[in-house]
Amino acid sequence: MKVFFKFIVIGLVISVSLISCDEDSIVGSDLLGGEGLEIEFTDTIGVSIITEIGEPIIAYRPGTQISTFLLGEIDEPIFGKAKSNIVCQASRGGSSPDFAGSTLDSAVLILKLDTLGLYGDQQASHNIKVYQLETELLRDDTIYSNDVIDFNPSEIGSRSFSSINAFDSIEVNDHKGDSLRLTYPQLRIPLDMSFATSLFENADANSNDTTFLQTLKGMYLTDETDNSMLGIRLGGDRDTLSRVSMFYTDNEGVKRKFSYNINFAISSDDYSGNIRANVFEMDLTGSVVESALDDPLYADSLFYIQSMDGVRAKIDMTGVLARPDDLLNYAELEFTLAELMDDNLEENPPITNLLASFINEDGKLEVINDIALDIGLSFFDGSLQEIDENGLVTTKYRMNITNYVKALRNDPTYLSNLYITGFSPIQTAKRSVIYGPGHSTYPVRLKLAFTKP
């Protein structure tokens, strides 16, 4: 059966390409400028899909500037449990505070809330605990999101919240009097005075980076909550809104404050900086996804993609090797988001952008050329969008994979499987349930355009 797609036809009619069919294309069609060419459009070539466990994500390495960090735990029947903890370091920021003769009044860990990381029940209670790392982390190391980071089980700070509003400003005491001032949405967690005093009174640590990191090796943050994820902003060089603040009275009786920043804070030529990383704990036990793993028959109806260290889709694309004598001009993969009765998409919204990758000859996951050649994803797309087809509105992902399919048809050695994940999975807890290739109404569609030689 031949299916003619208006949106492709328009593009092919107006495109005149001088690129050979073996070259990467940012147009999506080749050799279509001449008259009398026979162009065929089809979506009958099938694909096979499985849901599988994804790979650990790089959570920190020198030069990686991630801004949004997740803190909390999601527990739901489809994807199971996903817990996110935060590992972070503070720094003096180039300052050498002199606390001689001063008295420490209090110490507070201040965490700026970031609405980009919000997920799950936004009215849930939270019990956030802070621990000190057992060993110093080296800034030239790489940390993966499933690494086990040792911390001292004795708390150095904690606070419980009946609910957290990440959108509203709050009033805080400025420490210099009884007045309150309005400031950005944040969490303020009091730190243990014995811990804070050991840092406050350590003049060497407050004047030397090496001693400072030996004294305050880093912090490990956890959150006991019920199906809720917070976003914490630990941003770049100039983002100093998350910090450890010391409130003290100097030797003349003046109330003062000094803050150790928890931001990227580039500190050396190799672009290393304060370590900030998410550490995930994923557990599919008893979930719907657990029963779907590595089962192509199950994925024929539904398959699953999850951010963090969650599951991904693996697609066997060898069907595109058919018709070797025809010239491929265009390839698009289309998924339809599943809307299930037992899935609350308001509380657990789906992934907004997908990525497509392959495993290269070094065994590493690498994005396909349609993404690598395209700054901003405008060509590849992969975004979730509402599509109106004859008055029926569905929610779909569409991915232009033309260059990938051309490369696969030329050499299938490393390209026969396509891996679909979420965009920037380290910074969001979103997940998607998608109708599979065998779904009776909304199957996965591989749309291809060929030119007869």
C-alpha cells in the first residue's frame, strides 16, 4: 500500500538538492530537482521494539554545567520507584573570611527551588536530610548517576515541610534585625551547630581550598517523601543563590553573614569546579514496566521511556534495508503517546523531547547525525506535539531520521538498532508510555520516501 503524506510532498516539490544519496542531508530529500522522477511514499515497512534498562548517565565531569538537580522520590505502579539524591560541594568563592573574635549564631543550607525539576504530587510533605561525605571527591573525576557515594550516617542538618511551593517567594529574616524581606522560592535547612562551628573556627580551612575541602568534603542530600520530586537550582559560575550561610556576630557586636557557594565555580584550567551531581536509585520491582522488559510482544502494544536512569526503547531498524535499489529521500519516525485510564498525566507528565542514538564501534551511545548536524533540534524535532488529523487530536512525537537511515542502508554494522531516550534525562523525572507498532489504532509509523533510479 502506498500512502501519500501532504507534509512531505510539499517539501519534496519545493526542494532541489544536488547532494548525493550517500551524503548527509539537512533538507531530507536528494536528487529531486529533475522532471519525471517517480517518488513513492510508504509507511508499510515495520519495526520491532523492546523496552530495556538504560545506561547510567554522566552526572558530573569537569566542564559539565548542569543547573537543575532532582531531590525526592517517585513511587507509582507503572514505572515503580525512582529516588534522586544530591551530592554537592561548597567553596569559599575566592574569599578568605576572618571570623576571629566572632560568635556563630546559626548556619543554614539554602537551596533555590527550580520549577523545571518539579514532578509528581506538588502537595506532598518532604523530610530533607543532610549528611557529610565520608571521603573527599576529586574534581577531575567522573561521577555516574548510579554510583554509590559514601556518607557519614550522622545528620548535619534536616527539616520537614508539610508542603513546598516552588512558585511563590518567601519572607526571611535578614539577621540584622527583626524585619523580614521577600526573596526567591527556596528551602532553608538549619545545620548542626557543632558541625558548623568546626568549620567556622577553622582559620586554615577558611583561607586554603585544600584544607577547606578536607574539612567540608561535601554534602549528601536525601528526601523522604511520597511520590514527589523537587528541582534544586545549583547553577553556573554566577549563580550563587544556593549556598551554606554562616550568620554570626563580630567582635564589635555587628550582625554579619558569610556564604559558601554551591555552584559550578570554575576553579582551574581543566574547567573543573564544585561537584554537584544526582545519584539515582531505580527499582522496577512489581511495576508494569518490569513485566514489559525485553519483550517484543509486549512492546508491540505499548513500550516505555523514562528519564533519570530509567528504561529506554530499542528499535530494530533493519526493515529499511529492503528495496536496496531505490534512493531514500526522507525518513520519519512517528510515535503516539498512550493515554491510559490508570495513568495520571497531570501529576506525571510525559517527556517533552526525545533523542535517538546508536551504539558506535567503541560501544558508546552516540546521537544520530540528524541530531549531531542540527543545532536546536529543529530538523530532527522529537518534540511532543498535539496533532489535529481530520478533527481528531492526538499527541505525538515525530523524528526526522533521514541521515541515520541513509547511513544504515549504506553500512548496517553499527546502526541496525536505534535507541530512544528522553532529552536531558539527568534534569527531569518525566516518563512516557507509547503505543507500539502493533497497536490497532495508533501504531508506530516509519514514513519513508523513495526515488526510483
